[in-house]
Amino acid sequence: MIRTFIAVDFPAELKEKVAELQQHFTNYDVKMVKPEQVHITIKFLGNIEEHQVTPIRSALQSVRVSPFDTEVRGVGVFPSLRHINVIWVGAEDDFDRLNNAVEEALQPLGFERNDRFAAHATIARVKRLPMTQKEHLISTIKELSDMRIGRMKVDHIRFKKSTLMPEGPLYETLHEVRF
């Protein structure tokens, strides 16, 4: 079994901006996502069998969307400010259309639709946050909620394998589709 997902990677200049943004969170007990691994997950496939890779690659070739520019902006959290598990940056524009095209391409292969898609890139994860830090972290997130990170062109998706390691996940691109 391999753990997989479909994503849009950030370009180098936005990865640098993410690294700068993450400096706002260095005083908290959070685990930063390595800036070079920051991406927007279009669809998480989870664990699949090795023999499913080729049909998924073929299905993704049918994804037809026009390239688009997007604004990456704003810092938010999942699931809520009272219980923070993930700190993310948001993305705007045509990601819903891209997500829908990927969902449609993969549905015939038995992957269920995720109707709760929200275009975002995880920049940090929170395991256990001491109460002494929580209010300060919430304040920091509110201050950054409208921060502009930058713009990027979305002209491809990548089918990725994720290998979980003690030092963090290792991502490998299995297939890329340009549009």
C-alpha cells in the first residue's frame, strides 16, 4: 500500500514567503511543514494498492482546466480557533473548478467525492498547545488573517506518494499533468 494525494506545489518564491511567514510561529509548540514541501492538496487519496497507480495516472490525463493565476493569502486554522490542529494559508480563484475536475476524473475508479474542499496549504501542525501559548497564538493568527503571501500560476497537478518518516513526510511525484 502507498499513501497518495493530488496536489499543486508552490513555486520557489512562495516557498520563501512561507518560510518568512513561519517565523511568526517559532515561539509556539507547533511543528512546521518544511517550506519546500508546502502544497495545496486537491484530493487526498489515502492508501492505495500499487496496481492502482497506472489507472489513476490515466484518469488524471482527462483533467481539463485552463491555467489560472491565484492569490495566496490569509492565515487560518482547522478545525477552529478553540481547537487548533492545523495552521494554513489560503488560496483563491479557480481551485474549486480544478478540484471538481479531479473528482470527476477519479470517481469512475471508485474514489468518493469530497464535498468539503477548501483550497489551502498547511504550514504548521499543532499537537498539544500549552494554555499559556494558546491566547498568544490565536492573537497572532488573527493578525495574519488577511496577510498577502503572493501570486502563483496554476498550470499543473501532481500525483504524489507520501512516505511517513520520523523526521516528517517524504513526497515523491508519481505523475504530473500540465494544462
